[in-house]
Amino acid sequence: MAMKELGGSTEPRTRFNDDLIQAVNDNQAQGDEVVISLDANAVLSKDTNGLDKLLRECGLYNLAAFIPEHNDPPGTYEHSGRHIDYLIGTEGVKNAVIGGRALTYNHDIESDHRVIFVDF
């Protein structure tokens, strides 16, 4: 079905965010915890209609900010040093984080993005 027929925005990025918000809210309404790994190409607090909106409207957290060894989430994109890749999750998931790590660029795979993982 064409996006115009579905109603709402026909701009792909806006549509993706709106659909993701709906899916997360639907899962939370069923009592589920949610974890999303996302190459957002966006910086939190600078993407108020996208990533920030997702976190705000769904009560999600940037899980990298809760890795005990890190005061601030590390940059994930080698060329700018900005944090643009995310592991985000619900409060229950955030509370379950006991550790994690950011790997070096090009660790095991050749990429200009850094792998971040959390332990529960």
C-alpha cells in the first residue's frame, strides 16, 4: 500500500520514526520490554522530531549512557567522533544493564562505526 493511502507523513524518515513509535508503544502496552539497535545517523538533542521524539514518547533510554565504565557515551562514528549509533531500551532494560563496552573502530569488521554492546 502506498504511504499516501496509509495517511500521515509521506517523508520516509518521519514515517519510519512514526511507525517505530507506534510499534514500541504497542509492544509496551502488551507488557513487553523493548531493545532497539539503531544506526540513526543523528545526535540526541539535535534530532528533536526523530530520535529524541522516539525516546521521549516511548520512555526509552540510550543504554550506552548506563554502562558503568563510561561517564558519557563514546562517539560511534570515526569521521566525526559523534555518537550516532544507539542501543536504546525501556526502563526495565536500562535497570538491567550491569556492564558493556565500546569496541575500537575496525574491530573484527572493517567499519567506520564503532560497536557498542551492553551486558544484562
